[in-house]
Amino acid sequence: MNPRKTCKSTDDPVGTSSGNREKILVTALKLFTTQGVDGTPTAQISKEAGVSTGTLFHYFPDKNYLVDQLYLSIKKELAEVIHRNDDRTLPTKQRLEQCLRGYIAWGVANQGKARFLDQVCNSPGIREEVKQQAFDDFTWMIELSNSAVREGILQDLPLEFYAVMLSRILNGILTLIESGCTGLSQDEIIENGLMMLWKQ
């Protein structure tokens, strides 16, 4: 169960078309983040999206495929946002910080999408080939991370370690910002959270 409280989402719709596929994805996102994936039947998604169950299954043969496609669409959007924040003229540490701040800004503006990724990131329901497909959009960050290790900015630890820890820290920052219960400003939460990443 996700510890974040449910609050009004500021998400942009998934995709720009007003077609049935996009309506289904937007509705699924809303329901998955309020009821959980397992607690959301496809019949409810189709009803709230205003389409027939047959239409839903035309685009998404089963719920697992729907979850996969929603995951891929959000990861692709996120990869594009982070890549836009990468200024190759900056030193490595500043490049990394800009990318991470891009993620945080995206997560603050798209709480439902960030919550969904946090909910399913380690889910066995997401097939390995789907995770790999999503990861392919982030491969440029591997070299950036390797540069940070070579320069002594990050400790020389396995990529899998950073993948998990980075996710936990960034989602923790978003959770604390959303909760508003720390007594810290949004900037203070971000600065203190990011400090936890760097090699002392």
C-alpha cells in the first residue's frame, strides 16, 4: 500500500488525443493510484472511461497489458523530461543534479503518475521485457553515472544499487513535499534529500 495520501492530481492527460485509448489510460491511472492495481477491475475502468468493455479489450487484451502500456507511456514521458534537463556543458555533478531536479519538478506537477511508478516499480506484474524497454530510454544516464563514479562524485557501487536507492530517495522527497508535515519548505526538502546521494 502506498503511504502517500490521496490528493487532487495535477496530471496532464496521457497523450494528446481524446480517443478511447487515451481515455482508458487516464481513467486507469486515476483508479490504480486510488484503489491499487489489484483492486481495480477492468469493468470499472471501462465504465468510468465511458467505453464498453469490448472497446477496452480491443486496445488492451488484459489488465496486465494495460498496466504495461501505462507504465511505458509514463516512463517515456519522464525520460523526455529528464533528458531536457541535461545540460552537457555543465560539470558532471551539476548535470546529475539538474536531471534529478527535473524528475522532482515533474513528480510535483504529476503526482498521480509519480505515485503509479512508485507503486509498480518493483511489481512482479511488470514483465522484464517491458522494464527493459522502459530502461532503454534512460541508457544515456548510465554513462553520466559512470562519469560520476570515475570522478569520485558517487561511490563505485553496482548500477542496481543506485537504481533502487535513487528511486527511494526521489520518491521520498515527493512524499514529504506532498505530505506537508515536515515543517520544511519544498526547497529545504529537496536540498536535504539530494545531499543524501553524494559521496561524502
